[in-house]
Amino acid sequence: MKIRIIQNPLTHVLLFGFFLAIILLIVFGIPTNEQDKRRIVITNNDVQQLWTGWKRTWQRDPTEKELRTQLQNYVREEVLYREALKRNYDRDDIVIKRSLVRKMDFLAEGQVQARDITDDEIKAYFDLRRERYRFPPKISFVHIYFNLDQRGEFTEIAVKEAIEKLRNKTPDDVDLEDYGDRFMLNNRYRAQTPREIQSQFGEDFANELIALEPGKWQGPVASGYGFHAVFVEKRISSRIPDWQEVKSNILNDMLLEERAAAKEQFYTEILRQYEVVFQDMAEELMSGDGIE
């Protein structure tokens, strides 16, 4: 009886179908219901998140109409998002790729555990990086502008003549408008760093100004605008501060470094799970041989 069952063609068909189903299951996985993929379930938690997000943004509770609109927008985004994934629009899209990379970076940074950093740790960090926190020099100065386009080859002579008239006088002793030409910016600057001066007048002006002796009119000093008679009122030398003066800056730097280290460790651990193959030009670049 058993032999007849085994020899029955119907049995062969059933066995073949069984084994084929097993193979398909292994290769393609458990089949999913397409209808389930198109089913969007909005829970109380989703509504609460929309409510909280609105209140955080507008500093008040949403009305029923406003919350309904938020819910409709949420459904719209979810539908379009799922349809975009279905159509594989996420593949080879540099904007989406970078967005997902940023999300992974945020995930890595979130692994940094909040902790209280001691003063000893802060001071030790500062002692190894003292130059990073050096205060730049600062200069307070007054200038009188002479327009090169209007005065031409006589501009520098005009500056020297003005300085001669201003000899032994401070900026507070004279009306600056009686000398030089109209200037679009300020005539007096307080406690400016070299970088700030450079951004206003150019690198050459900043370098020459730093070298001037305080307390007297000097020039002509050239800038991108023309020439200037300059009076340096005060110069504060560069210095390395006490660590307590820059404690908040040090804390920020320590946190940034910890986050960067967490991101690198996170990436390194994931990288071990992948095989990266460099070919042709990429291989030459990574080997350090260069590309001819």
C-alpha cells in the first residue's frame, strides 16, 4: 500500500510542489500582503506627537481644525513617502543619501552619555591646548579718510599735510569732519581684533595699523578705499587667558570632540561588517601612487 502511494504520480506532484515552496520561501522570504503595505494606521501616539510639535512651535495648543490639518498633512507625507520608496526613488539620490548619513551621525552622537565634567578635567584639557584659547590683540583707533579717486596723485600729500596740522592734538580736540573726505563707514573703532579690522579695511591696512605707535597721528596708511591718517588710541596685547575665563568654550569643545569620537567609533564598528573594494583609479588613489 505504501509503495503504491509513493509511486502515485499525484504524490510526486505534491512533493515537488512542497519542495518548490520551501525553496521559494528560502530565496524570497515570507510573502507579505500587498494590502498591508498600503495600510496606514494612525495611533493616539501619532496624534499626541503632532499636538506636542505644534505647541512647541507656536507656544499654544492647536485648535481642532489646526490639528485636523496637521493630521491630513501627516497622512499626505506618509502616503507620498511610501509610494516614493515603492518606486525606488530613494536609490542613487544624493540628497536622500546625505540626509540618511546625517541621521546616522545624529544616532552616533546620541550615544554620548551626558556626564558632569569636573574642573580638573577642564583644566587638564586647557593646559594641553592653551594656544587655542589665546585672546587676540585689540586696537582702538580713529582715522580720517582721503579719497584716492578724487585727489589722485596728491592724496598722500594731503594726508601728510593733515597730520602736520593735527600734531599734538587728540581726536577729541578736533572736529574730524574738517579734515579729509566723507567716509561711508565709521571714523572711530573700539577694541577691534586684527581679523575685524581686516574685514573692514583689508589685510595691508590691518597689518600696518598693528605696528603703529599709540598716542599720535600717523600715515598715510593705505586701504582698499584710499589713504588714511590714523590715531591709535589704545592697544591691548594678545594673551592666554586663565582657564576659568573660557570655561564655557572649553566645555563646548570637549563635548564636540566626544561627539566626533563617538561618530568615528560608530562608523568604524559598522565598517568592519562591510568589504570595500577599490578598483582602477580609486585603487591608485588609496594606495598613494596617484593618478597619471
